[in-house]
Amino acid sequence: KLKQMDSKSLESVFTAFAGGAKEINGKQFAKMSKDTKILDKALTSTDIDLIFAKHMTKGVKKMTFAQFEASLTDMAAKKKISKDALADKIIKAGGPQYKGTDAEKVKWHDDPNLYSGAYKDHAPKNKPAEEEEEKKEKKATPVKKAAAPKKAKEMEVAQGPANTIDEAFRNFAGGASEINGKQFAKMSKDTKILDKKCTSTDIDLIFAKFMTKGTKKMNLSQFTQALDAIGAKKGISGQDVQQIIIKSGGPVYQGVQAEKVKWHDDKELYSGVYKQGGPSNVDKGGDWPGYPKKNQLNLVSYLIFHVSIEATHVSKKK
């Protein structure tokens, strides 16, 4: 065993390599062997992995300090040195070493006094006192909370009551003679027949029971049978379910109602070309002399066409 003082020093180094934890993993154990420079021809990185696998806790793949101390015996035996000598070498390392690139000094970047132009007025503050003053100013100045955006008004558009169950059925079927599963589910939601007794899952099962196999659709006769099954689930008659659907009339459509914008909605506030009806690619002026009932755009097209023909004749003559 190690001396008590050496054991405490070694434990602090162990904790440093473990990142402050009470256990060290394989990656940290390998870094410890590299940073403390205990690796050589006698003790290789492969030996380190095998020693860690031998002493680690199975399942968590980590090693406690007691297990770490036990692993020192195997490492010292490989290096043919004493356990105390190996521990001293690890203690002297102090902890993990981190490598990085030290950037070279660039006076035009590092010295704010050499800044010019816009950068001179916005030079970075590298003085702690200036940073503290800036923090105090920010704390003293109350921050105004941004106003929460207004929520758009949601609106529902529902049809009026239907006269018969046939009419309500066709409304939910989009005018078709058959209704599909998606439309049947929307019908159950829009008519508010869903509750704890008849859930959306029940609706899907009822549709699957009465639909035509292959087409996965339901005609009016199958629809009324399905309503009887829904009534049985809710504890009411099929006729009562039909009346609920007839009163709803058809599907409910939801949308967002736009807020009023006076500059857009009030045409008396229009200005410029929009006051005259908006921009146009056709000139509304009078006829050109010699070209009755021709506007300027048609005349320009006519001239371009004939100029291109003349240019073609000239090139052929050449």
C-alpha cells in the first residue's frame, strides 16, 4: 500500500483526470497514462487498455480510486519499477494536459488605438473597468418588454340545418354518393357526437365494420346502419343520432379572419397610380395619328415586327 500522504495526493490527481468525478473511464485512464508519460516499450497503450479492462467495474466500464490503486501494481510490474515510484511519477504530473494553438500577436487587431474609420468608434473594450461600467448601465436601464403579438381571430363557418339525413350525408360526402373514412371521422367531430362513451377509436371501428370492402367507402344505407351502432354506443337511438347530424347540416370549416387595414380596405385613402386604378402595361391614351383604334403598345409591337422584317431583307441582299 502507498503512504497516507502519497495516497491523498494520488487521489487528487485521480479526481483531476476523472473530471471531478469519483470514477474514471477508459478514455480518461488512457489520457492519464499518456499525460503522465508512463508509457514506454515495457508498458504500451495496449497494456493500459488490458489493465483497465481487468480492474474496471463490469457493466459501467469505470474504475474507482481503490481499483485505480490496484491497477498501479500491474503497471509497475510491467515497467519493472516499484509501485511508489510509479505513483510519484503520476503525482508529479498534477493532472491532465490540454494542448492548443497560441495565436500570434497582430498589432493591427490587438491594439484598439491603431483602429481607424468605423472601427475606431466601435473598438472592443478590453478593460475590466469599462466592462463593469457598461454592465451597471444595462442594469440601471429598465428593459421594455416587447408587446405580445395579437392573436389572429379564428372563425368557424358552418352550414345551416339539412332537411333530410340524405342531404346531410351528401354534404359530408362532398356531394358524392359515398363517404370515406376521413369524411366520416370529420362528421363525428363536427356534429359533436364524440364523448367518453363513443370515442374517435369507436368511430374508426364502426366505419371499418359497415364500409364496402375494397373501396373503403360507405353508401347511405351503410351510413344509417353505422349511425344505429353509434347510438348504441352512446345509449341513444339511431334516430336521435340522425337528428343531431341533420341539425348540423354539414361539415364545419375553420379559418382565420384577417384584421382590418385602413390603408388597404379604404380606397379613398389610395394615392398615386393606385388612385387611378393601379399600374397597367397597356397605355390608356388616345389613338395615334394614322393608326385608328390602335393603342401605343400595339403600335410599338407593330413597328418592331416590321423593323425586324426589313433587317432580314437587308441582310439577305448583302
